[in-house]
Amino acid sequence: MDIFTTMQEERGRLSQSENRIADIVLNDFEFAVNASIVELAAKADVSPPTVTRFCRRLGCESFSDFKVQLARTAYVGMRYFKPESKSIAPADVAQDIITKAQNALFLLHRGLDISAIEQASNRLAGAEMIYAFGSGGNSSMIASELQNRLFRLGLRVTASSDHSMQLMMAAAAKPTDVLIGSSLSGRNAELVRAFMLAREAKVPTIALTQSQSPVALAAEVTVSVDLPEGNNIYRPTSTRIAYLAVVDILASLVAYRIQPQATVTLRRIKQQLVTHRDGDDRQLLGD
Amino acid sequence: MDIFTTMQEERGRLSQSENRIADIVLNDFEFAVNASIVELAAKADVSPPTVTRFCRRLGCESFSDFKVQLARTAYVGMRYFKPESKSIAPADVAQDIITKAQNALFLLHRGLDISAIEQASNRLAGAEMIYAFGSGGNSSMIASELQNRLFRLGLRVTASSDHSMQLMMAAAAKPTDVLIGSSLSGRNAELVRAFMLAREAKVPTIALTQSQSPVALAAEVTVSVDLPEGNNIYRPTSTRIAYLAVVDILASLVAYRIQPQATVTLRRIKQQLVTHRDGDDRQLLGD
DNA sequence: GAATCCTGCAAATTATTTTCTTGATACGTT
DNA sequence: AACGTATCAAGAAAATAATTTGCAGGATTC
């Protein structure tokens, strides 16, 4: 658990002196991470021992341990608790977006249910045919990404972002197949219906979505991704990066699971691409 | 500049004692970041003052400053200089992928040419029609992502991953249009040809690609993304996350540039999606 | 052989933590 | 309601630990 979260959670239980310290740390991270205990104490108008106690309360060994913990999560977590910068200077916008993306990955990692991921990859690896569903800009990208990654491993897979097709495919699927669907909100009713149909036909179903959402509940295995989406309407993107990472993890696990077969297929595709380019082998799969 | 890079660069100029310290820090980061100067000195079999001198040489104020710097880049940079873990345990695979993705974002940010990004977004914002090109799994995704993001801002945009179409479109484009193309390797010869055609017709061209590559050289404005792609053939993904972030930044800047218009269009699309769902406004654009 | 640089020792300084004490607040008892 | 007790916060001072500086011996290089 990271120190920022701990600080937020403990906030209520802290004494007023400790709260002053927390304030300073949260608001002027740069200062806090470089300051000595005396400087920090002075700025918070408390005594050094109080700072030590504050660190201990937060679960750190010592003040320097606290600083390390702080610096450690800072790069990713720093902006998470701060209001989004209002600046529209290109450099700030860039930094903002990148930090958010890193945050999303950070939070994804923290909340990742490894056993669900493992189950999902096992089913995918054993499927005779895989149907990857998702609609709208984001989830349809995830679906085609799944197709993209899995066909290279020698698996049979098709992606669809078309609700009618999804329903028909779900109805046509067999128990030896797997249906995997993605929905950022978890409230894609048509996807839920496709899952229902599949489950009636005993087709294994996997959802990539928010936990406890309708989509999550409709699927047999749910790899849940719970991230707070920023509320700037221009930027609904960072969550998707987390989804992409999930796909990446899934595909990698599937690859390791069916290794011999995958290596061969991959090599063949790569060969084809390379010779078609300029004979330079540096080029990796799928420009 | 981060401490890991500095350490790598200074490596040759360090004395043997200092090299021993660097070795320990690089190989056992966890230890280094938690150790006191005495412990670290003992492990490297040098005296504490040598450690202090080592830190100074690396441009740090003091040992504790060094530790903070270390902890700071660590979360992202730690694994970058370490051989990739060989473990295929799901938790390790997940961590590996996420760390790599964060690294990619980190390196992207470090190498980002803000003025190029700004130029690119200005052109996009002023275009009468935008052609977004890219082929293969990754770049075609980037192209459609561009379409996805830009049409919401009320811009006219089409994406194509088909080389023949790309050539025809490039030939048909007008000087008031913009052609934007992506290529991870920078060696997509057909995309180069499309750029050439466009430039002949005085159509502004933007490339998202590796700097100094054929594609980069063919375009008028290049937003360069230079990342070392890991060499595990199963995972060519992290670079793409960086590309997505670039698209995100571009789209955001364009949005800010044409704000009034964009807000209206966005709201309309959103309205449409929301009413079509379950009336819950929490749902953000483009599931 | 001189100069430079590395390196450790010991002392000095600085930082951090512990201990002890005071003051405040809350709670229970009369 | 008033008093006493318990509990906790917080600082002062002392103790400890960590870090840095100055210096000198030794190695290496030119």
C-alpha cells in the first residue's frame, strides 16, 4: 500500500499537529521530500519528535524511511490527489496526460486480481475459437487488440464491435469456445445479453470491466478494472491504457501457456513481415 | 535527468570503489534505497566517506538526496536496466508488463518534443479534412484512435490502414487538409510514398514515428517517439501505449485550441450515448 | 620521481530518535 | 456539578546514530 493512500485514510485519525504535517507533505511534495526532519517540523510548526511519530503512525520505520516511501510513490501518485492542473500549456497538458496514464497503470496493478487473470488466460489458451466483443471507441479497440494479439499465437479468434453480430455469434458459439467481452462502464446492455446467450449454451465467458457492474455479473470470469476516470470530458483515455495492459498480460500468459505452437506461428508471421519490408530484422511484429 | 541514467553514463569515469557502490545500487535497489550510508558502505566494502563522494559525483547534494533521487526514479526506472525477469508466474508477468508500460511513458515524457507536438496540434486544429494513416496491428490502431478522438471534436477525419487507399487519399488531399501517419518502426515504405505524394500537392504532413527514420524524414512535422523495444517477441506492446499517450496529448491540445466548437459536439455525442444507455451520466464517452 | 587521485581514519558536525515531562482533554465517580 | 484520574498529544533535552569534513597514507600514472 502506498503512503499517499495511507495518508488519506489516516487523515481523520491524526491529531491536529499531524494533520498540519500531512497538509504540508500533500501540498508541497517537493519540499517534503527534500527537507530534513527539522525543516519539515519547522514548517509545520511542530517539534521534530512529532514528525517522527507522524511517520511511525503511517507505518514507516523512521523519518528517512518515510521520505523514501514518499519519493517512491510520488512519481506516480503525486498528482493523483491533487486537483488537475488547469493549465493548457502544451508541456503541462503532456505531463498531465502522462502522469494520469501512469497512475492508471499503478492503480491497475494495485487492484489486479491475479487469479482471475490466470483463469481467464487458461480458458483462452484452451479455446477452440475465441469471440472478442466490445463496442464504442474504447472497447472495440480492446476487442480488436485481443484479436490482434491472440491470432499471432495461432489461436482462432474473431473480434466484433457490432451488437447484432455479437448476439448471433454468441448464439452460434460452442461450449469449447470462449467469449471475451470488454466494457469500460460495465453497463453495456447488449454485451450483457450476449453473455447471457453464451452462458445458456454453456460457452465460457470472460469480462474485462468494472467489478460489480452488470457486465461483470453476467460473465463467468471477470477481470475487473476499477479506476476513477478523470472528469475532464476531453480525456477519457487513461483507463483504456490500463485495459490495453490487461490485454497485454492476458496475451502474454496465453503465450507462455501454449508456448511451442506460438513461437512457430509468430516466427512465420514475423518472417513474412520482415522480408516484405527491408530485410532489417530490428522491426518487431505489427508496426 | 534521472539518477539511473547518470549512473550508467558516469560508469566509465568512476573509480573501482565507486563502481562497486554503483554495482550494488544497480543490482540490489531495494537494499540500497533502505540502507543507511554505513550499511551501504559495508556492503560495498568501502568507507562511508567514499559513499558520500560517490553521491556528490553523481550530482547529488548528499547521501540522503541520493536516496531520494533513487527512490524517485525507481518505481519507473528500476527494471529498465535490469535483465527482464524470466519468471512466467502470472504476478511477475503482470508486474513486468506494467512496469514496462510505465517505463515507456516515462521515457516518452523525457524525450518529448513539445514544440513539435504543438505544431502538429495546430495543424490538426486548422485542417479542413484530416487523413490518419497507419498499417499493421499497432499503427492502424493509432490511426483509428486519431479518428476516434478527433471526430468528437467536430473535425472531419478519416482513418485508413490500407496502403492503396492511403495512396489514393494522399493524391486526392488538398493543401487545406492534413495527413497524419504513424509507424512504429519508421520504415513503412508505403507510408513514405503517401507522404511524398502529399507533399508534392502541398498537403501538410505529420508523422508519429522514430526520429531520423525514413517516415520521419518524409514528413514535414515529426513527433518523434524513440523507445527501446524490449526484445521479448511476445511483448511489442509498451511502445504502443506511448503512442496512445501521444495521440491523447495531441487530441487534448486540439480540443483546447478549438474549444467552443468541441464542447458542443462532445456534449451532443455524449447526450446521445447516455440516453441510449441507462440514463446514468457517469458513463463517459466511448465505452 | 613527482603529481594526482583514491581511500580510509578519526574528528566534527549534523540529524534523528528516545526519554522524560508538561499540559490538555475526556471520562468516570462522588 | 465538581473533582480526580486516565489517556493522549506534544515539546525539551539528552542520547544516539548518521553523515560529512579534514587530513594523511598509499596507490597509480605520466
